[in-house]
Amino acid sequence: MRSCSQTAPKHAMSRVISTNNILNAVFMVAAAGLAALCLSLGMTIPQLLLLTAILNACVAVYIYSLVPEFLLRFVAWVLMRLLYRLKTRGIDNIPSAGGALIICNHVSFVDALLLSAACPRPIRFVMEAAIFRMPVVNLFARGMKAIPVCSAKENPEIMERAFVIVRTNYARAIWFVFFRKVN
């Protein structure tokens, strides 16, 4: 996963790191003050730790609601490391910035998880609109910012919107099976 210092522009890197350090110091002082206040009001250490855990969980839920893609990528990374012996080769061929097109051989539904766990940068998957609309799949597909596509005969608006999205600076993954089916 990338931290804010890795994703910041080179010319602003020092400002991002120093701002992060200042914010960390402010929150540590505030947390120490809150802990002292709670302990002076009669809270026990286990209660204070429980309060800290609850507050931490609330902040995590809020952050993951803002950027669900990173949570889903992290979960995919953990699952793939636990369930498979994932070995990657040629990852350095994927550029760290700018657009990239990753064309894959689609073997199973696990392919998207494997690819998102192996790739060091976020990937926008191109998927068939009918699959994208399925209730459970839609939740995860929207979280991963998947791009629904269909033939221009079915819905030309969806196809044009997909091409506009594909022109952005993301890495995109297209399954070879789907690519063959469209052409």
C-alpha cells in the first residue's frame, strides 16, 4: 500500500511529510490529554483501552468509507497471501505513474483479487455491465472503481463513458476473454 508521502508530487514531498509529522504530534498530545482527563474522571485502564479501540475503529470506518478501494485491495492482499503462494514477476514493468493497460488471461473469478493483490498500484478493472449490476458484485465493483462496459449496440452511453474513464491516468485491467468477446 502506498502512503501519502509516496503518492505526493515530488515538489511537495517535504511539505507533505512535515505536515504529517505535525498532525501526528498534535493528535498524540490530544490523545494524551484525553487519556489524562478520562483517568482523572475515574476511568480504569481497560476502559480507557476499550474507548481507544472504539475511537480507532470509528476513524478507520470513516477513512475506509472515503477510500474503499484501499481497504478492498488490502483485504485482497491478505487473502491472497494466506490462501495462495503468490509469486510475482515483472511487476517493475508496470509504470509507477501514468496510464497503463494490463491485459490478462481470465481463468476464474479469483483473477481480479490476485491481480489487485500483486500490483503495487490501484487498478481499474473493466467488466461487463451485466455482471457489474449484480447486487453483491456491484458493491465490490464500485468499491474497486470498476468500469462497466457493454457493446455500443446495447448502450452507447455506457461504452462512451467507459472510454472517457479509460483515458485517465489509472492502470486498467482488461480480461482477454472479454476482449475477444467484444471484438
